[in-house]
Amino acid sequence: MLWVMAKVAGPLLLSSLLVGLVIAIFQSATQIQEMTLTFIPKIVAAAIIILILGSWMGSQVISFTAELFMGIPNIIN
């Protein structure tokens, strides 16, 4: 269960982490201390990842949900 969540959420979290790290390095190098500067690049990166991997993420969640529903009779009996 946690493995499916990690596979689906991992690319989004990793891209946000990398974009935030790059922006933080840029801010420290240029001494720009604007806290809201990271929001738009993170949103754009997340949207790009969803466009690229969205169908794969959806199929992972759908197959996991189908497995859960198929396992309900085994839990009841």
C-alpha cells in the first residue's frame, strides 16, 4: 500500500524538491530573499510531471483500487 503511494507521489515530490533546491541556491547566490519566488516554478514543474506521467499515475492508482475491491470478499470471509 505504501509502495504504490511512494511510486505515484515520488516524481511530484522529487521534482518539487529539486526545483526548490535550485531556486534556493539561486536566491542565496544573488542575495534575493523573496519567499514567494519558489511557488510558481514548483507549480510549473508539478504540472509538467503530471502531463508527462499522469496516465501512468492514474493506471497505478486504478489497478491498486481494483486489487483492493477484489480483496474485500477475502477479508469478509
